[in-house]
Amino acid sequence: MRGVLGVFHELDSLVDAVAALKKERSGDITVYSATPRHEIEHVMAHGPSVVRRFTLIGGLLGATFGYWIAIWASDYWPLVVGGKPIAAWVPYTIFGFEMMVLIGSLATVAGLFINARVPRLTMTVGYDPRFSDGAFGVWVACPPDKERAVAATLERNGAVEVRSER
Amino acid sequence: MTTTMRKWAAIPGLLALAAAAVVLSAYSGASSDEGRDIEQPLPFPHPVHVKTLAMNCMYCHFAAGKSPDPGLPAVATCMGCHITVGPKKPDGSARPGVATLQEFWKKGQPIPWVRIHKVPDYVQFPHMRHVNAGVSCQTCHGQVQDMQRVTQVASLNMGWCVQCHLGESNPPFKARYDCSTCHY
Amino acid sequence: MAAVTEPVRAPRRSNIPSANVQLPAVQSYTQVNDEIIATLRGTKAWFVGLGLAITALAIGIAAWMYQIYFGLGVAGYAPPVMWGVYIITFVFWVGIGHAGTLISAILYLFRAGFRTTIYRCAEAMTVFAVMTAGLFPILHLGRPWKFFWLIPYPNWRLLWPQFKSPLVWDVFAILTYLTVSTTFLYIGLLPDLAALRDRETHPVRKQIFSLLSMGWRNSDREWRHFARAYLFLAAFSTPLVLSVHSVVSFDFAMALTPGWHATIFPPYFVAGAIFSGIGMVFTIIIPIRRWFNLKHYVTINHLDAAAKLCLTTSLIVGLAYVTEFWVAWYSGNKVEQDYFINRVFGQWWWAAWIMLLCNMVLPLSLFSQRLRRNTTWLFILSLFINLGMWFERFVIVVPSLSHEFEPWQWTQYAPSWVDWAILLGSFGWFSMWFLLFIKQFPVIAIAEVKEIIPPPVRRPHPHEDAIDTSARHLAFETETPGEHD
Amino acid sequence: MSPSKEPNGVTRSGGTRREFLKILGATTATTAAIGCSSDRVERLIPYLNHPDETVPGVSTYYATTCRECAVACGLIAETRDGRTIKLEGNPAHPLNRGALCARGQAALQGLYNPDRYRGPMLRRNNRLEPVTWDQALQTLSQKLGEVRSAGRAGDSVFINGSETGSFPAFLDQWLAGFGMPAHLSYDALADISVVAANRQSFGVSWPALRFSEAKLIVSVGADFLDGWGATVPQQLDFADARAKIEGAPRLVYIGSRRSLTGLNADEWIPCKPGSELAIVNALSGAAGASLDQAAQAAGVPAATLERLGREWADTRPSLMLSGVTTSDAMAVALAVNALNNAAGNVGVTIRPAEGISAFDTVSSPAEIAEALARMNDGRVPLLMVRNANPIFTLPRSGKFAEAIAKVAFKVSFSSYPDETSELCDLVLPDHHPLESWGDAQATTSVMSLQQPTMDPVFSTRATADVLITLAKGNQTTAAQYPAADYRSWLIGRYEGGASAFAKALETAVIDRAAPAVRPLRTLATVTAPTPLESQAGDFFLTVYPSAVLGDRGANKPWLQELPDPVSKICWQSWVEVHPTTAARLDVDPGELLTLESATGLKLTAPAYIYPGIRQDTVAMMFGQGHRSSRAGTDALTHRGYPEGTVLEGYGRYAAGVGVNPLDLLPAGFESASGALAWTSIKVRVTKEGGYQQLVTTEGSARQHGRGIGRALILTPTGLRDADAPEHEATPPVTAGDPPATHGAEAAAEAGVHHFPGDASHEFLPGLRAPVAQDAEGGLADTEANDKGMYDPKHSSGMANRRWAMTIDLARCTGCSACVTACYAENNIPTVGAAYQTKRAVVEPTPGGNIHRGREMAWLRLERYYEGGENGAYEFDTRFVPMLCQHCGNAPCEPVCPVYATYHSPDGLNVQVYNRCVGTRYCSNNCPYKVRYFNWFGYGEPNRPQYAWPEPLNWQLNPDVNVRGKGVMEKCTFCVQRIREAENRASLEHRAVQPDEFTVACAQACPSRAITFGDAASPDWAVSRQVNDRRAYHVFEELNTFTAVVYLKKVNHLAPGQTTAAPATEGAHGGGN
């Protein structure tokens, strides 16, 4: 992986640079910001996150499991308590619900991790500690022959520092 | 600029989880005294008595068919034969243990047998109900007639009992399986 | 550092809009990093506090070991009062936990701006309170070493828990709640952990933060999924928080004991839980904003808004108390009536009046804006609320059991020293974790504060400025399919 | 259980039939059995020689005789693997007909008492030290020789606990052989005045009383249900009488304090102590006896006496009993006998021809006191005491301990250390009656045999055998004793010889006429107390013997733990004061009161506020207050005794418990008969200022209109609800009507008040039989699901049964024998001993655990008052045995997270101890509050709170788990007995037969109030009972569908009375 990293101090400069880079089709762009900003989302223009599907499937699985474990275990060794039905679905809704929340939540987190490529086993190139502080950054993964052009675009749009990394 | 590889400490974590699972499963009764094999104060060869001499189990364990307790033979029962059947065979070879037995008898002491098959004290196991229902001794105690020294064959844990009560054994027996059948 | 513009004494009778929860004294991203990360240095006072917490915990552990050795009889139980301080304290801590999730999840969904700077504290409080609460059901068992029998897992006895028991519901609810709220807290912490990692110079600490932050890089891809995941977690946590205390209330409501057997219990418990939790938030956040110099983050307007929430829940709880009496009277059930008379005018009058005074009467002071904006009063009131809510659970648990159907078995109850020691230990346990937390992790969400302050721009123009400074909404909340699909 | 610690001195001889198996076979379920099996090596020890008749794990039953009091009821001793584990009444015995009181059952705890003498003890260096039997016998033999050669044998004294049968004559013969006078036969609790009067009036010491023949019973201070006379037979007969409902006798109790009999009475006439003679004379219409004067003397309205007089005159047959203990007791008893005679009751309700022989041999306490006085003069060279404790049972002011100390040589045959044996120079511990041979005269025509039920626990010897040994060692007497031992001596006297004797032992009851009655000596020297009325003092003091403890029960934890049937206090002494008096003295329950007699004797005890006592009277119970009579001098050596053994006083269980009210009394005796005058002084009562929490199991004494113990009033038109207000009373219940027709609908039609929980249309006669229907709420499609065991068609057939119980409150007298039976059967730990409260920061206090309500009684006897608020004397008492109701819809079950409690297919609410984790939720949800939690390791031998210190644990029922720390327990309906019956039936290839077996409480109940069985089968007695017109469920409105059905108590009105005195509906002012 190699490419060019640009460091910005202002949000609008960053947005401008990204817009320019996208127009130039220089390569895959990664934008860093200490906090999520709409401006960045607008300029990146990604589709909706697929985490929602993880949530849905996890929740459904959880609810099913919750009901199933309670009903199956009650039926497995049918002992009467308090004259109540062996498998009582009304109170078992609690298990359905709790397991829906638990598995759904964990699936959501799994969705986040998978989609956001977290946890990252390695610290890859193209990151600067200033990005979690006050600075913004752009990482453009591009072949060596395009590096110069990308660097120029970044600098033109107000990058305070531009460097190539590999 | 740092470009470093950082390995995750997942392996110790997984190991810890596995260890916890092992501990938990052991604690939950997954393990048992199956295969328990302890030296007795004197060697009692079941095969000789049961197979060679064709003695019935209930000759010595006389109460198994009428009491919750199977009964252990009194030393006098042993001595009924071993007063004449001495420590030496006619061919001069030894009958191991008979001398010890006669020693106990002379001193007027009972034999401190080591208990092999043991269910916890909170389990009521009426032998006679099982014997009279046609459960053979070997179902629980294994092929004792072949054992020079008695070892525990079945796990004797609760799931093992319950399988049979549910009728999942071979041949199938079917009995009550609510808790107060055995626990009270 | 910018001057703190806190209106210490509001002009008489002027109505200050407490919904205005901007942070005028916070100017730049770097300032946020600097000021918040600056709190993460252990001080002498902190070590003393931690020492005290661990001592209290040690006393509790010693008492518990004593109790395990001799048996539960060393506690003050007097049959038929079979539940006592431990269950009271369990419900108390579970209740405390609820405010955290309420603030972090429900207020998040409701777009309540005052949540931003207090939610981390409240959420950490939730996790530790639930950790504390979770100990008590184990610790009150006659055979605590068998607690895992309540969890369904395959075993050689072929036995499973009894799923109709509210205690098994509790196991599921509490474990789910603990897991989800811990996850929620951790996910929210990820960007901040990355910030800490990037600022840290000590190699070991840096290593730890690297691990904890899981390689978070603040990239647009991460933020995009993060926003969605956070929203769903909030959406799950909201019904969860309502369900958990409902389930806890089922422990009582499902029993036929007079004073317990009431359909009002779930909402009553949830309101009480949130009420007690906000009380505890005040108890925690007021000293922290003072000692950590964070008054310009947690402004008086934030507290004012939270106090209104506190007042609202107090009114709900008060209504529940009155309803209970009314229902007892209206039911015509003599056993129920006897119980309520005994509760308020009989052997337990003192506990009932502590409860009514602390939870119903004193919070009425929050109708006064001056008192809402008086941190000293808020702090004192929060202590009363904590006390009152503990006694609320006392009044629910003990008088009911001591005055049931069977007059022959009516009885008295007094906790023993072991009960008190374990109660103290629970505060030690909670404080220990909380103290450890506030010096290792930012008590204010760095990334979220950055979100509501103006971003650095080269050429400010009116349009963007308007969005940024209003800052009521967090950017990622506003992602809707219409905008991006 | 490992055979580790053998108690010192256990007999090791082998080969006898009842060889005690130190080391058991495989049935060893007597240790605390909670937790995983351990890996330690466990030994299986077989017999050396197998006893012929026993099967390991199967009980053997021996018939023998109870010797805990004079009455000599028949016993069946259940023995398992060499140990006696349970005592039950002998159904073949004419007196107790299978029932047994608490004291009789607790004989086992005497047998296994951990503080028993483990062998002979000899005083050396002013300490009792263990010696061998040879040494001990040699010492005594030598002393006997010395006394004889000094020519002083005639001054020797032998005090024997009063008993009938062959032994008294045997003993006198032996004494004569050594030139000694006949023995004194001492029974501290016998009502000597009545015995003397009976002998004078009827020629027998105790005629049989036929309560069931009477229509009116008047008891003048006679607590005939609880300790007076032959309690168990009287109770059986009285309960039968009351169970007749229509035509049952009305019971009137006259006395200063309502005893248990008083609480069972329909009317209480609270008279001043000492005024009874005036009342009886007035009732008899004797010359010069005016009703008004009697009423004034007694402090009761003349109208009441007049009404009673009319009733007595009009009702035939009737029965009047005297049990007063004042200084004119014999006069009262004679007057009562005369009254009965005049009313034609003799031969009808009083049958001298069928007398009870219990008191045929008794000497009066005055005779004992006189002998002790001789000791004080130094005239007695040798004192021998067996089975008697005169120092404890005679007033301290008589200075008897000092007198005994002056005897040159004192020998005790006591099995236990007690106040008297402590003073002795030689202790030759006797066998327990369950270890020895003997006999007893039960009635004038029936003799009851006594045989050992097991080998001796300790190195003790039967006194009779000791006497024989001593006689054989003496040249002059040896010839008289050809028999080897007392057993041979007994058989030698038995017609038919050994084989017939062995045959007779099967029932242990033989026909034999009683020997001549031993006369009571009248003594001129006896001091009679001055009449009460003329004494100075604020309050009359009534001292009464505890029916539970008797004079020797205090060292048995079952009896200590059994709450007094009246006060519900255990492990304590108390002073009973009336509520009005308490208010006047400003005394709360538990505040210490000091009683001071005119002679300056003082006693301090906590106050118990009791509505059943006169305002001018205080009462104290005798039975507690054992203490070392050598306190401060020297401690007995514990060499050879395990740690924890208490040889001072009366052992560990009695130590430090309560006070002895006899310390207040003068040594005054009723002059005519020589009886100790228990009620003979007035006292000054002052509030001490201290506080001692009452060890009581009572919460509120009032049921607050909750209908737990219910009663009907018998009116001329039928039965009427006692608790409904007059104006909205339910229509009378007439005989034969099932309750369903008088349910809510009928009541609604009639426009009458429906009593909450009253029998209604929801009451299902016969209960909801197959639990399977309950299982699906009764709504399930029976065809659809395989309900497994709950299906009536399941091969086990369990679901066709519904174990159930009825408790007839018209029979129940509240005696509490069932409670002790439950303790004995189910290995219930006692928790009140001082040592069981010892912890890091807690001082050992007797009853300390019960202060917090932690008693473990699976079955408790609730005692509720109805009426009598504001201190009125008129109130009704309801005794309610409360145990697990085995609800069809049990609230405890669904809340248990681990299935530790569930409903079995045969209708039991099962508690699985080893599954219980101890959440205690079940108890919270139990409306009846009948679940008990093991707060400490009462069942774990290595815990300080262990309830059965060796060898008490030998009594433990091997069929029942001993529960460990941290688990819940409760009544199981004796599931082990159900299983045993099923096992037995299965062995015999048959079904369990109706009424083939019963549960422990029902078995013991001397009122026959409890019936147990299968309510789903019409052949069982219980299924008839549950359809009784008086049947109700407690808290029926909770829809628990209990398997325990109560039958309402029936109160009887005086002729002409239309309402019961107590009007109680909605009254809840007086409770605490």
C-alpha cells in the first residue's frame, strides 16, 4: 500500500481537496477527522451503512433463540410448577426480548467491526496522530506515478503538510 | 511516522476461556469417578466366586432384592467356606487374601472394604426396586464377574441415571423421572 | 484557557433558558483534547479516594467470606423476612444504573443536547452500578457457589433452569443489560481511546491504549458505520432499559405478597430507577466538574436541564406512591389495607416517611430555578435522593415480608453488621471502579464535544456557521435515507 | 458417614441380637448431604456375624414401654441397623392406642443425650472422675458392708423415681436383704392430692375418665389435656368426645390461669387461687355454702356460678375434675369426688374399676422432704438416688442440697448429670429405658413390658443388674438371686417361661392385675402453708409444671425447642401477667419482672402478657432453671468426654435456660396428702428495668379476621359461623350437607355476608384430584399432549393419586406432639441451644436464633385468640397446626429458578434440597409461611451450629436427608414414608392399600386430629374427611388449592346462651 497523505487544519480546505481529488480520480480516498462531519459525508457521498442488516438478522436470531431455549428446556424435563403450563409462552417473551436485544446488539457491533475493518490487526500506513486532535487528513492510495499530481492537488487546496508513504 | 505490526493478545484470552470452560464443566458434574479403581484391604476375586464357583450375586449381597441396601457379606459368611478353603490350594499355589481374611476373623475384626460405587448421600437408591424391575447388576456395576478387582464402570452421575429412567436405555426401562423419585 | 462564563447568580425572576446547552468557552478541537486529557493524571486526593474505596471493598469482602463460612444467618434475616439488605441494595444499584442508559441512549434518540457532556460519566456509572448490582443476587444466595445453576448451559445432570421464575428473567435481563451497556460504553469510547493513544508518550500506556482502541483511525469509513451502529445500539438500549427494571420489578410484582402484588410496579420501578440514577449522576458529576475544572463543559445549564428530568421522575414516583395507597383502599382487600396501614403508621413508619420525604417532598424544591442552578443544593438533594431511594426499596421489601397473610409469622427485622459491611463494600466496589475509570478514560466524550463546537475553517460563511453553532444535533444522527440514498 | 469418632466406652462386644453397629453398612444417608461427592476414601464395613433377623436398610420394630412419665404408654421403637431412630405409640396398648406425646418421643434424645454419663464416676479429690465398673461396684459393695456393720443400714435412704411394675418390689427385696428400709418412690409431677382423694373416695389412685360419655365437663384447675394425670389417654378420649359435634360435651374450666385445657374450654371461670373449695361447695349446694359468698371469694359474678350450678344439676352424665395445687387441694378433690358421686357419674364417666395404675406406688413429696430432713440431722449414712432429682423438684428454701451434702456416702444411678447426681460420691449410670428390661403396670388389669431396643450407647449398666451383682457378691443375699440378670429374673416370674415371654414381647402388652396399692404415709411433721387469701403480697403466684418439659425434659433439645402450647415460648422462663396488669405496671413483653415472696425470696424473669390469667395473679412455669448445685466449687472433670460436654447442672441444653419458680416457694405441703403446694404464696411484683427478649414463635396472636383458624358455634338450630357478626350470620350448617350447597351462591341468595375464604362454590370436595389437570390450568385438552408422568395413563400411575391431609380443629387441643414427631421423623435441627448462637461477635444466648424467627419447625402450632380484646377474660382460642399445604397451584413453585421445588404427579409439593441454591424466593411467595431456611450449618458436623452433637446424630432418620447450610426445607408429607410404602407394595406386587401408612404427625397425634391419605381414592379415610361439612381451606381466596383441609372447630354454648362471648369479626385491636 502506498500513497499520499495530506494534513489539513481547516475543514473547508479538506472538503475542497477531496472534491478535487475525486474529480481527478486519483485513487481510493480516505478522510480522517477527529469527529464526524456532514461536510465530509456529503463530499464522500457513500451509500447507507449495511450495519442495519446485521442488526436485523441478529435481532431475529436472538428472539428466536430466546423463545426456543426456554420452550425446549421446559419441555425437555416437563415438571409442573404452580399449576402453570409446562411451556408458557407469555413469560417466555421476556427471553425472546432480552435475547433479541443481546444478540442484536452484539451483531450490530460485529457489523460495525466487520464493515469498518475494526479491529485492525496492524497499523497501516497513511495515518497521523494529529488526526485525533485538531487536524484533518486525506490519504490517497495511488501508484507512484500519480503521487506528484495528488500532492499538488492537496497542496493547492490548503494542505499544511503533504507526504508520500509506503 | 509509525508503521508497526501489532499482534493481538487473543491467544491467552482464548486459553483462559477454555480453562474456565473446563473448570466449569468439571464442576458441573461432567466428570465422575468413572474408572475408580482402588486397592482393597484384601483381594477378592469376583471371577473365581461368580464364574468358577457359580455363586449368585445375591448369595453375598443378600439384601439387594429386598432392601434399599444391597448388603455386604458378614465375615462369617466368607468363613463359611474359608474355614476349610485355606490359603493354600491343594497344588500348593497360594490363594491370595485368604490368609488375610482368616486373620481378620481371628482378631474379630470386620474387613474395611473400600467403597467403589457411591452416589451422593442425597440420592436415595433403593436396590430392590431396580433388582425386582429386572435391571441386572451389571447394568450399573459393569461386568463384575470378570473383574479381578472391582472398578467403577458407569459414571453414576445424574444424567446417566436419568437416561435410563426416561426409557432411553437398552433394553428400555421406564420409570418416574421427577426429582422426588430419588431426592428427598 | 477561556474564561468560564457561568452565571453564578441569576437575576431574580428572570427565566434562563436551560435548554441552551452550548459550550461558549470551548473554542477548538485541540483545547478539548488538552483540557479533557489533562484530567487523566492521578492526584494525591485521587489516590486517597481510591484507597478508601478499596478499604471499604475489603471490609465488604471480609464480611462476605465470614458470611459464606458461617452461613447466611450472620445477616439480619428474620424469617419470614427472607430478603433484606442484599435485595434492597441490588434493586438500588440496578436503579442507579438506569440513568446512565437513559441519558446515553434515550436522550440520544430524543436529541437532548444536554446529554453530550454528561453521558460518558453516566454511562460508566451504569456499567459499574450494574456490575455492583449483579453481585448481590449471588451474594444473597444460601449457596452462592451454585449461582451458575441459574444459567442455562448444557450439563451432565440434564437439568435446566426454571424459565417461569422471575429470578431467571433477572439473570437474562441483568446479563443482557450489563453486556449491552458495557458494549455501548466501549463503542462510544473507541474514538476517544484513539485520541488518547495518539497523545500518549508513555510506551506501556500507549500500548494499552493501542490495544483498547483497536486500531481506530477516525477514517470516514469508520465514522460512517460507527454512526449507524451507535444509533442501533441506542435504539436497542432504550427498550432494554425500560425492560430491565420492569423485570426487576417482576421479582416483586409476580409474587402474591401484599405490597408486592401490583400491576403498577413496572412503570413505578422504571421511574424510580431513573430518578435514583439521576440523583447519583448529580452526586458524581458535581464534584467531578469542580475538581476536574470542567465547569465550562458541564455547564449550569446542563445541570438545570437534568434537574428538570429529576423533578419529572420524582413526580411520577410520587404519583406511584399515592396510587399504591389508593389501590389498596379501593381494592377493599383487607390484607392489602392492613399492610399499607402498617407500612406508614405501624412498625415501619420511619422508613416509609424517610422514603416519602426524600423522594416526594424534597425534590419539589426543583420547581425553583434558583435551586436548580444551585450546585450545592443539587448535591445535597442528590444525597437525599440516594438515601430515599434505598429506603424505597427497603419499604417495598421488608414491611411486605414482615406483615404478610399469616399473622402468626409477623415479625421484626433489623440488619446486622454483616449487612452493613457488605453494603459498604458495594459502595467501595463501585467507587473503586469509577475512580479507576475517571483517571484512565476521559469522563467527557472528546469526539462528541468536538462535534458540537465550530470546526476550524479557512473561510467562514454564514450558511455553515449557522449549522455548526446551533449544534444541537450530532452530525451522524441526521443521516437519513432520504439524504443519502 | 465415616465411623470415625466412637464415643467413649461404647460396648464392643459382638454377637448379640441388637449389637450396636458402630460401623454401618451402606445405608449412610445421615450426614449433611449437600454438595458434590468427595473423593475421600470411604469404607464399607460389614458385620462380623450377621444378626439373624435384620436386613440392612430395613427397619426393625420393637414394642416396649415409655418411661418418661408415670403413665407407661406403649411404644414401638423403630430400629435401623442397630440404632433406634424413632419412637411411636404402640397401637396395641390400651392407654395410648398408638399415640405418643412430645415427651415420650423425646425419650430418644435422652438415650442419645451427648451429656450422658459415659461410664461410672467416683468422687476423688472433690471431683467426679471416670472409673471402671469393677472399681465402682467394689466401692459401693464396700460402703454397703461398712454401713451394715456399723448397724446403720436401717437409716439408709433409697429414692427411686416412681414406677410401677416389678421393679419396686424387686428393689424393696434387695434393700431388705441389706437391712435397709423400703425405698421412697418419688414423682414430682404426680397430683398427690388427687391420688390421695381418689384412694379415699374410690379405692383406686386414678380411675379411668370417660370424657366421651359426659355431656358436661367441669375442670377445676385440672390440666387434663396437658400434663395432669394420664395425658395421652385422656386426650384421646376427650378428642373423641368433642368430635361428636352434636352431643359433644361442653367444657368449663375453673381456675386462676387458663392452662391448655383452659384454652380448649368453652367457658373459663377465672377464680382466685384458693377459692376453688368455696366454688365446689357452692355448686354442690352443701350446707352453709352460699353462691354469693363463693362468688365473692372467687372474684367472679354470682350469676355465672348460678348458671353453672343449674347446668351441672341439669346435665347428665357429667364429669368434674380437680387439679388444684393449693394447700387445701385434697379437700377440693374430695369435694369434687363427692359431687361426681352425687351426680351419678361414678361408674359412668369415672370408672374406678378400670383405673390407671401409674400412681399406685408413689410416695408423697412430703415423705421425700422428711427423709431429706433426716439427712440434715446427719442421721443418714447412705443415700441412693435413681431416676429422681429431688434437689431440682423441691423448693430451694427447704435446703435439701445442704441436707444431702451431709450424708456420708451418696450414690446416684442417674443416666445424666443433674443437680442431685452432681452432689453424689459415686455415679453408677443406669441404662436408658430403651436399653433395658423391665415392665410397668399400665392399668389395673394390663401390664406393659419393656425391652431393650438397642445395645447400650455408653458404658452404662441397668441398675437392676447392678443390684443383682452387688447381691451376688454378698454372702447373705447371694442365695436369693439365682438369676443371672434382671431379664432372667423377669422371665422367671413370667408364666409360661421364656418362649411365652418372647411371644408377649411382640405387642409388649399382657393381662395382669395390678398389685396392691402402696399406701401414702400421712406425716405429722409436714408444714402446711397459710391460706392464700390471708397472705401479704400484691399478686397470687400460680406455679404449674410444664407439660412439655416435665421435671426432666430440659436436657432434650426437642422439648426445649417445642414452644409451650400456651405461651409459645421456648428455651426460657417467663412470668405471665394479664394485659391490664401489664398496663398498670407499665410492662412490655420481655421486660424483667422481679417477684418477691413475703419471706424475701426473689426471682427475676421476663414478662409475658397473657390474657388467660387473672388480673391479680401471676404465673410461672416449672421445668427450667437447671443449674449446677455445686456452682463455684469445682468443675467436673471432662476427661474422657468429648469437647462441648456439659456435666454441670443438667447438661448443655438446660444450662443457663430460665429460672426455677420453686426457688420462691416455701417448702410447704398440703397437710392431708403431703403434696407440694405449688400455689401457696402471694408475691410482690416489681419492674426490674432490664429486658430479656422473649424466645417466642408467636408473631401476632390474633388472626385479624383472616379466617385461618375457624370455628362454628353449636346452637340448638345447628352450626353457625363463630366469626361472622350476629346480624349477618351465615345460615346454620346442618348435618350431612356438603359445603357446596352453602357456598357463595346460596349466601348471595339469602343476602348474607360471605366470609372471605369461606367454603364456597369454588370449594371442590375431594380436592382437585389429578394434578395433570392442574398442570394445564384445568383447561388443557386432555387428548392433545403427552403430559408424561402427569398423565393419569402414564405407566407409573402416579397422577392418579393426590396425597392430602385433613386436620380436625374440633379434635386438636394444641398439645404439639405432632411438632416433635415431625422433628424426630424428618431430621429437623433444633436451633435454640446457646452454643448454636456462638459466633464472632455474638454472645451465646439460649434461643438466640429463635429471636430472629429462625426456628425450623416444619409443622408449627399456631394459637390465635378471638375476642378478649381490652383484657376481657372471655375469649376463644383457635389452635391451628400449620404446615406446608401442598397447594395444587403452589405459589412457591414457579418462582424457584432451578426447579428445586415443583409439583410431583401424586400431588406433593416437593422440595429438592440438593438442587436448592437458596434464593428464598419460595418462602417470600408462600402465603402460609411454612418454608424454613438453613441459616447456618445446622446439619454439618464440623460447624459450630451443628444440631446433633455425637451421639444425638445416631437418631437421624437414614431415609431423610440432613440439610446443609443455605438450603430451604419444609414439610414433605413424609415423602420417605410414601416411598417406603410404595417400595413395600412393589415388593409384594400389589398397590398401596388405603390407610396402609400415615405420616409422622398423624401417627403421633394424641387427639387423632390429623388424617393423611390419598384424597383421589374414596377408600382412604381422608377422602371422607375432606367432604365434611366443616371443611375449609386456609386462604382459599388465593386459589392455591391446598391439599391440607381443615375442619372447623366447634364451640359449645352454655344452655340459654345465644351468642358466644367473643364477637370478633373485624376486631384487631389487641394484637401486637
